[in-house]
Amino acid sequence: MGRRGLYGCCFSMILSVTGVARAAALSDQVFVVWDFYNNAAWRAANRGDIPEATHRFKLAIETLQPEWERAPGLMARSYADFAWALYKQGRAEEARPLADWALEIRLRRFGPKSEPAAQSLYELAMIELDRSHVAEAEAFLRRSVEAWEAYAGPYDVRVSYYLTELARVLLIERKLDDAESIYRRILGFPERALPPRHVFRAVSFIGLARVYRLKGEPARAVFHEKQLVSLLPNLSHADAQEVATPLSDYLTQRRSAEATEEDALLLKVSKAVVTLAHADDTDQSKPFRRVFPASKTARAPSASNRTDPRSATP
């Protein structure tokens, strides 16, 4: 699932966190080599070379292995990053045990209502969704939302993002009432938290229109389509990337459901947005999300044993 790096506050490299994690007497040599591989991995990831990023994350883990108990936060960070890179390559089965271990570390140190735990729970949700385990993905997302709310407050913009993800999964499950409730909650965010022309409001308009089409209530769907039309022309290139996939999916659904009622204005504006989203861009070139590090003592898995990482000895 191609998602852009708008949420740098959630998924960008935070060097100050690295410094905190290093404080537990990690040797300079090990840290310097780990830092080199970690930074090289993210450079590769952000230019779209996910296989190279995966290789570099693995080398970062192998570098930390002899001293991982001195900096378990860095190890958890590297495993979460490694798991995400595997997931981006469609290797969710390999990614799942690594993400599990990273979550275990973060829960021990920070607790279930913390930012690092929220990040790992989201990562696990996306991995489970890729494995077609939709109910498990929903459960992880609900826990992630709860953690974000506890950490950042109910109206933090990051909460609105995870809510859009939860609503998307609920639509897959055809839990239409639940999805409707989530989208309305996002639209109810105060404007100081979520400005009127924010991309997540556009995503919510699309979501509500889709809900009402599926419920057989086209008039209510048209109401939100009109709200969407007024918002779409104001999107930036980056915002267009965020909204392009749900918009394209919705247009496909709408045409197949009611081809004779195609709204020419909606179609014209939507095509312009999709064109803007893909201008000079490809799905793989979009920076992918990263997960904050965390720490606490636990047995670190071997990077070469991705089937059952808990069975490895550091």
C-alpha cells in the first residue's frame, strides 16, 4: 500500500531518539556502523529501492546483535524497520514475527498506550491486512488508535490518520455503520486540529459517499460527493497522492453501480486529481513509513532467522 511521508512527525528519522537509545553504553564502533547501515537503508527506501533498504536493515541488525542488550531500543527499531521493508516487498509472512518482537519490546518499556506501541500496532495491522487477515488487522488498528488517543489526545491529526485506516478496513469487512461512524468522527474534528481543506476530510467524504452507495442511499452519497468536489481542486501534489487511491476505487465502484448517473463534474475533477497524484511519481518512489524505536530487555532474534525470531540466541 503506497502511502506518502506526510506524517514525518510519526515516521521520520529522529536522531535525538537514537541518542537516547545509545545512552546504555553501546560501544562507539558498533553504534557508528549501525548508524551507517540504518541511514543507508532509509536513503535507499526513500528513493524507492526497497530490496536494498531491506538488505541494509538486515546488516544494521547483525551489527547490533553482539551488544543488543545495551541498546534494546535500537534493536527494536531496526526490527520494526526491517519488518516494514519486508512488508513493502509483499513478504508479510516473514515480517510478522519481527514486528511481533518489536511490539513486545515496546510494550514492556513504554506500555500499551504509548507512541512506540501505537506505531508497532499499526505496522502489525498492515501486515495482517496484507495476509488477508482482516479481522486481526481491525483489532490491531483499534488498539493503535487507542494508544494514539492516550498519547496525543483525541483530536491530534495523527489520530485522524489512523481513524481513516480503521474505517478503510471496516469498509472491507462491510461494517458500514461502524465505518460511517468513524468518518463522521473525523469530520467532527475541530478546525484548529483538522483544517477545512485537510486531505483527511477529503478521504472522509469519499468514505461516506462509498458507505451510502453500498447502503443503497444515492442521494446521501451525492451530498458528500458535492462536498468532495469543492475540496479536491485545492489539494497539493502530496495531498493528491494521499487521496488518489481511495478516489479511484470509489469512481470504479460508482461507475459499475450507476453508470447512467455519472456526475461529469465529479469525474472531471477526480481525473485531474489522479493525474496530479501520479505526475512525475511512481508508487515505489514514495517514501514509506518508518516506526519509532523503543527499548526494554528481551531476547533479540537473529536477523537471518525470520521464521521464528524468538528462537535465536544473541
